[in-house]
Amino acid sequence: MARGRARFFDPDDDDQRRIAKSVVIDPSSAADRLPESFRDARPDIDWAGIRAARNFIAHDCDGTDDEVLWQAIAVQLPKIAVRLGVGATE
């Protein structure tokens, strides 16, 4: 992730940050469409936090703190994927 972090925070290239916003927004929107029974069966996942992060990033446009976005992509999203059984183990 070190190379990814350097590229992510490159002040001359915002592509990675814009891509990261999409990576947070799209799955979060999909999570809202999951059956409530699916979400209820996975109480260890912070569904409300996922929704809140999506709303913050989607509506705050240029004001999003890049460190918060990095944490969502590089730290939280992989943990959620593991909990859902779609990611590599930690």
C-alpha cells in the first residue's frame, strides 16, 4: 500500500482520489439495496457508517478530507470485504 498511498496523495494527480470516491460511493449505494435480512445477519458490519461515509463523500465534493477517504479505501473497505467473505484474510 505504500506506493498506492504516495500516488493517492500526489498533489499533481487527483485521479486516484476521484476513483476512490467512486469505489466508496458505488458499493455503499448497493449496500442500501441489500435486503434488510442480509444486513441484519451481519451485525458486525457498520451499515449506517457505510451509508454515512457514502453521503459525506458524495455530497461534500471538494471538501472531503483525503486522509478520511484513504482510510475508507485502504483500511475499512478491505475489512468489510473480509467480513462479507469476498476479500483476502487480514
